[in-house]
Amino acid sequence: KQEVTQIPAALSVPEGENLVLNCSFTDSAIYNLQWFRQDPGKGLTSLLLIQSSQREQTSGRLNASLDKSSGRSTLYIAASQPGDSATYLCAVRADSSYKLIFGSGTRLLVRP
Amino acid sequence: EAEVAQSPRYKITEKSQAVAFWCDPISGHATLYWYRQILGQGPELLVQFQDESVVDDSQLPKDRFSAERLKGVDSTLKIQPAELGDSAMYLCASSSRTGGRETQYFGPGTRLLVL
């Protein structure tokens, strides 16, 4: 059974700092991995999607990497801003279905 | 930009009462998902529809939960009777598939509190 773990559970950094969020998964037979952002009490917004054949994806100040063989992904946020404060969730899609398996998220607070 | 619509946004009910949530997916999206997200956890899939057919409801507590998508467009998720442990955010998502690739678009969610 696929399990997704995110470390740390919470993170507080000063504005301007570069930071890395970690995601690990137990079954490497994934089709893709996706990073989402969730603001308090709101739905999910997709940030980056990495296909299993890809190593990384970039969007603005965000860079996500995928090491399928080791079951790891990282989300790198450059020059963090208070507006980046949110919960970041990673989710994997198995080869055999369209079902997404989510981690519990990392709650990020960027202090002005 | 088209969005997934959900209502109500918030619902407070007493245990043993019935509640219903509605979702209107993005136009043209054949696949619709209902997720439950308990506070501090990631979303967990409850049910997946392809058009009007259920594809996966393995995690749906069928003794009290039901879901339908009668015309393959909007969908309703019902809980009867509600229990204290059902307090959570209920998220709806829809997707279209192009060449095997799919992106799920999420609605704003319905936050349920059972007293």
C-alpha cells in the first residue's frame, strides 16, 4: 500500500530565506507526483506536476525534483515571501489508477 | 477561468442528522472525485466517478455515505446519519484526460462540523 510522508510537518522561516520541503513515498511505481498549495480553510491549488520520466519541474521561484528510485521529491522555494505561507501537500498517482495518495502536508510560515 | 463549484461552504449539524454536499465540476470534465480531509491530514479519496459511473468507492463508508452523479455532470454526497467523526473538509475535484495525462482541479471545499 502506497504511503506518502512529508517532513517537516511545520516550518517557520524569515522572509527571503530559501527553503526545501520533503516528500517521500514507499512504492516507486508511480505515474506522476504533484505538489499542491492549500491556504487555510480553502481548496487545493496545483503548483507543479512531475511525470515519472522527469527529474524536475520549475515554475517561477518554485522547483520540484523527483527521484523515483529512492522514493523522494523535494519542493524548493527561493527567496520566500510572507505570501508563501500556506500548507504544501504532495500527492502521488499510481501507475495503475488515477487515484491520488496525499501526504499530510507541511505548514509553512514565512515571517516578515 | 472555469472553476469547480461546491456548496454549501460551511455546514454545522447535529449528530444523527442528514447532510448533503453539492459539486459542479468544470464543464466537459468527465471525471469527478470526492475527498475527505481531516484537520491536519491530507485529503483521502472517498469516491471517483467517470461520467455517471462509480469507478472507485473502496474508501466510502457505505453504511452512512452515498454519492451520485445522475447525469454525469454535477454530483451530490450525502451522509446519513452524521457522526462526530465526520467533521472534516469535503473536497470535490474534476479532471479531463488527454493522452493519459490528467490534472485534477479542486473546488473550495465544504467544511462540516458535527456537534
